[in-house]
Amino acid sequence: MPKRFELLVFDWDGTLMDSTAAIAGCIQAAARDLGLPVPDHATASFVIGLGLQDALAHAVPQLSEADYPKMIDRYRYHFLARDVEVPLFVGTVAMLAELSRRNHILAVATGKSTKGLERALQVTGLAQYFSATRCADQCSPKPAPDMLNELMEEFAVTAETTLMIGDTSHDMQMAANAGVSAVAVSYGAHSRESLMQCKPIVCIDSTTELTEWLKRNA
């Protein structure tokens, strides 16, 4: 059966890696280190996937831009102490291997930094499956369409044959801004209710269900 989508673009945190709780916890710990009001879990989780400036402005609005480097340093301190222990969602490796065997072009579009994604790809061994990546320090971050636009241009594919898969409204809005179809996953940072407001073509509740959906529909 011919492929409906040539290019499949995955978000990383909360979509492939079960890192939502770790990231939110590290944001909270960094705020605590600096004596700032600690954002609740919902607020800290909401900013996952955003560019750094937008994330800090939302999660810790009391922090002056001049002190952003201090917050970043404390966040990295806490995250690097635990990121090797953060697991992939069960079934992620098998899903990517199957999609690769079916000759889909696989890519990552993430709010992580280039250095952070490179570390994650090395730790997880997933680099072999992805033909390209875009990070928040390489072009305009989500929900701007730049990551998807650059990936589509790189592989000479159309918006109609590109699919974005992600766990946040930022992913869904980026896809809409690029004219790309999107699949939402509800097992990451944002609730099913907030994801459905962005009108994805489907909202999926587990990696197993995502694997089966992609097998039938991608």
C-alpha cells in the first residue's frame, strides 16, 4: 500500500522519551535553588517544547532576563544528574525500527538544544533512525513553523505528505502553522482536552496504539 506520509516528524520529550516528570521537576528545583516561587507541576509541564525564553517567561515570570543564565545553569545541573535514567516509552525502539523498514523519512523537531538532543540520541541509541533533526537553538522555536518548513525543504516533500507527532499544544500549533497534519499523544506533557482543542487528526493514548495507528494510516 502506498505511503500516505513520506516524512514523519517526532517531538522528543513526552513523545518518544518519558521525560515530562523529570523536566518539570528540574524546572522546579532550579527555581527553588534561586529562591524563586516554584511553579506547580502543570505550569512546569506546560512549557515543555517551547523555546528557552518563552519557557522561562511562562514558568518563572518573576525571573529577570538578566538572570536567565543562572536558571539555565541550575536546570542543567539537575537534569544532567538524572537524564541517563530517563527511559524511552515502552515500544519506541520497535516502532521507529518498523517505520524505518517501511522507508519513511524520520526526523525530530524538539524544544531541546542541539547539544541536549545529541546527548539524548547518544544515550538512547536512536540516532540511527533519524535522517535530520531541528532544535530550538537552530531556528525559530515552536509554535513557529520553521522547524517543519526547513525539514520539508531539506527532503523536498510537501506539507500534504508530512506528519507531525507530538504531546503538546505547541507541537499541534506548529503543525497547523506549517499546514501539516498532526497526531497528538496524550501520555506526555499536555492533557487530552488541551490537545483536542488543537484539532489533531487523532489523539492517541499509548505508544502501542501509536504504533498500530501509524502502521494502518501512515
